[in-house]
Amino acid sequence: MLLFTGGTVYREGRFDEGPLAADGAKIAACPAGTDGASVVQVPDCLIVPGFVDVHVHFRQPGFAYKETIRSGTSAAAAGGYTTVCTMPNLQPVPDTLEHLRAQLDWIRRDAVVRVRPYGSITRGEQGAELSDFEALAPYVAGFSDDGRGVQSREVMREAMERAKAVGKPIVAHCEDETLLRKDWAVHDGGFARKYGFPGNAPESEWKQVERDLELVRDTGCQYHVCHVSTKESVALIREAKRDGLRVSCETGPHYLALTDMEISDDGRFKMNPPIRSAADRDALLSGLLDGTVDCIATDHAPHTPEEKSRGLRGSLNGVVGLETAFPVLYTRLVETGLVPLETLLRALCVRPREIFGFAPCTLSPGEAADFTVLDLNRPHVVDVANFRSLGRATPFDGWGVSAAVAMTVCGGNIVYHNLPDREATL
Ligand code: DOR
């Protein structure tokens, strides 16, 4: 048995005194003494349910030179995540069970945290013919064509009907390509105008959210919106929830912590959707506070240094996020008083499990021993040289942050450990 002592334990909205016990893969009732237990001292730390990131790109199979299941799950562990959901823009695209198997084999072999893949909505993510929903359903968290919007309303309607029939959510990357110039580099806003960059129109996102919400009204499908970045999307989703639709959404740390006026012509600020205006950022914060924005997901999207070296115009879309999310969010949102810690934890640990039907994780005896030990008083500077991820492009490189993930435990195994030696006894 492992006994984590000296910290505070976050259980269903309450901060209790420790210790927390793990027996094998499960949380156990705390014994009266410490006899026979290995004591792990986590002084002044906060123990929370393991984070869940419902939107990551691990590039295996197909693009292992950018990230592998091993490097990606190691980065997840270092970020405090015990479950991640992997997007299907892979080679092969997981559109049949046979194509998904390649990824499942890597996961079985190399994953250090739990990985729940998505199946694609359409074959090859080509937007035309639907994937094999029935065969994939038992193995996937949901269906997504992330990286691209499903352009055809009829294909999306059919996808929602099929997803509903197999009891899985549609997880939508919303992007109407007819409303988008192909050479966009940044949000179509202040930065684009000031420095003469081609802009990405916010309606390319929210018009497709609007279309899909109409389809959800018709089909009754469970529907989750990926990387929400615009104030209009937030308003639409708020209204849909008010109307009782089974709708949820996520945004990313970079949309909450930055605005387009704070970026520079560097590939580490290039992602899809782009970082938007202060008004959009404020709407996302309000949405997080009132529960419209359910989850914070990183959209961890690693590329090679060369692929990210071509400035805003030429770099590929995508930034890494697993290893910076909690320190950045805690420092920028919680310490500043913008967001209560409980709200942040709800978006990182609670809502993702509820939405995707994963086993509850409340640190109660009998549940899986999936938890994260946070040191809320560990000032440090984000340094990409320390990342486990093969990707290094992040807008947060060099940021001063005040909290750190001290330890991550998944299924009773310590999968990440960053306690100062003098304080830890293992
Ligand atoms: O920035 C992004 N990167 N957005 C996406 O939608 C896809 C992702 C990727 O796969 O690199």
C-alpha cells in the first residue's frame, strides 16, 4: 500500500486533510497506522483527481517523428493527466476497426497513462463517406474529424444519427471552409490589420457551430465542440444548453491566457483556430465561469522544429500544451482571482469524465488510483528543453509560473515524479 501524507485531498468540491491511500491499482480506505505501507510525503501539496485531456494529437501511427504514444503519454503524465483522448488525423485514419488496431497496439505497448482514441467521422477524414461507427464504437471515446470541419450538412446529419444509434458523441472541429481564406495566418482582428497578416474570420467557426446545433435539435445526438475560440460560439452553446440540448464544449489554455495582440510572428503562436481578440477571450472566461465551457483541453499538437520555424505564415498549425496547461492556468486564472480553483478543477478533472462517460474519479475507496499531486507554491520558468513531448512549440515558453505538477499516479503507478528529493520518501 502507498500512503500519501502531508497534503490536502480534493474530494467532490471539498478540501480534506490527507492522507490518501492506494492499494495496487485502487484507492483504498486509509489505515489507522502506517504499518506495512510505503509512505510518500507530499507536504503542502494538493492531491486532485487525475486530469483528463479530451483533445490531444499523438502522431502514431503515421507521424511518429512528431510524437509517439510513448513520448505523448510521458508528456501527459508530466502535465498531471491520467487520461487523454487522441484525435484521429493519423495514417491510417482510424475509420475502420482494422485501421484503429494499429493505434490500439501502440497504446497497449507504450502508453504510461490511459489513452482513449477517437474514431474518425468520415473515411480518411475526407468528409464524404462515413466511417464504420458500429465496429469502432466499443473502442472509441467518440467520433471526430478533428483538423477539418465536416463541410456537408447532410453528411453531418447522417453522422449524428449513426453516433446516436451507437451511443457515442460527435466531437466536432467546426470550420466552414467557404468562409475562410486559404492563406490565413492569424485571427482576422487587430494584429492582422496592424501588421498586414491574412486573417481567419471568426464566422468560419461559429457558423458551423450554429449549423451543427440545428442538427443536434433534429437528431438528439450528443455533441461536443472542440477548441471553441469565438464569443459567438460561446453564446450559441450557452443558448443550446439552456434549451436542454446534450451539448458540451472545450477551449484551450492559449485561448484563455492570450489575445491576438500578444502574439508575434513566430510559429509557436500558429494554431487552428487562432488566438482571437480580447472580447473572445473574455467570453471564454465568462463561459468557463458559468459552465458553458465545460472542459479545458490542450489540443496538444506537436510538429517538428522545422515545421514550426516558418513564422505565422508558413508554420504548420498546432502547439504543444500538456506540460504547461496547469501551471499556466493556475498562475494566470486562479492566482489572479479570475477563476476559482474549483472551477479550474471542474474543467480539468470532473466535466471531461462526466461528458465522455468515463468512470468517476473522486478519490474514494474502490475507484482507480488516478490522481495528481500539485505543488501550488513552486515558482519556475517554463523551459521547453525540459519537455517530455517531442514537440517544443508553445506560446508559453519562458513564462514565469507559480505552480507545478509534483507527481502523477495512474492505476496506482507513479508515472511522473517531480518532488524535491529532500521532501519525498518513496
Ligand atoms: O492547430 C491545430 N493542429 N489544429 C487542428 O485542428 C489540428 C492540429 C494538428 O493536428 O496539428
